[in-house]
Amino acid sequence: MLFGLIVVCEVAFWVLLGAGLAVRYLLRRRRLGGLLLLAVPLVDLVLLVASVADLRDGGRAEFTHGLAAAYLGFTVAFGHDMVRCADVRFAHRYAGGPPPDRRRRYGRERARYEWRAWGKGMIGWAVACGLLLAGVVVVGDSDRAAALLEWAGRLTFAMVVWLVFWPLACTVFPTRAPRDAQAPHARAPHARGSHPDRVPHGTGEPK
């Protein structure tokens, strides 16, 4: 049942996000759209309350309890960015807003971007692990809470892999922009049928 609730919360997240943006930009009702967007975090609160209630019934913590904690943690870390990204794209398409930033990053800029993303991931890791440890306290038995501790180990391993293969890799081995992106733009081609060395007739220049 808890896994089904996680799926429902994920669907509700996108439904509320889409409804809020549609009301804000298509119906031009910014206040109502803002209220719908503010309701997005309530989805996470519902999942948190359901998870705690399920653990307080005296049952054994399962894989889905750890998944719920991970989902909540990384939603806290990246949910705002997802809403902001969707808002920028929706505003650009339907309200004449500025276009989203789609440029590719190289070198130090790419490394800074990866470090910022990993830092947000660490916020999600901290929130998720805090919820997992709180679940262990709620269960009150390390044996019945073993699944929660296993999830803390999985998330820690995932963050170490992310650190090594993205931020550190981009710092030690910085990516370089393609040569065509570094070189100045080529000279615009001449009009069809013209030649840069051809002298037009009637200019008085020697043939």
C-alpha cells in the first residue's frame, strides 16, 4: 500500500504542478496558480504522515519505507528546482518569458555546476537519512528497522559514486568545448552568383 501511495504522490506532484502553471499562465490567474503551486509540498507531507503511521503500528520496516524516505529527501532537495524549471519553460512558451538556459557547460563552469548539483544531492541525502534514523527511533527495534539502515547505506554509496564520477572527475579532467564552438564564426557566405574577387562591370576598374 505504501508503494502505491508513493506512486500516487508522484502523480499528484506533476498534476498540481501542471495545474498551477496552466492556471497562472493560460487562465491569467496568478494568485490561484500560486496557491496550487504552494500545495505541491503538501503531497510530501501526506506521504510522511502515512509512513510514520505505518511504522507506529508495530510492523517491520520494509523496502518501501526506505524508498519513501529517499523520495521525500530528494524531493526536498530538488523539488524547488523542478518547479522553477517548469515555470521558466511554461512562461517562455505561453507568456513571452525569457527562454530557458540550454547552453552546454565546459571546463570550470561545468565543474562548478556539478559541484552545486552534488551539494543539493547531499541535502537530499541528509534529509533522507534523518528520516530513516527517525524511523528507526519510531520502530524502536534495530532488527525490525534493518531495512531503514540498509537504505541509509544505499544512499551513502550512491552519493560517493556521484562524487567520484561527476564533480571530482570534472574537476580533475575538465571538459573542453568543441573546436567549432571555440573558433570565431566563419565569414558569412557571399550572395549566390557573386565572387569576392570579381569586379562589377561599369566601375571603371581595369579588366
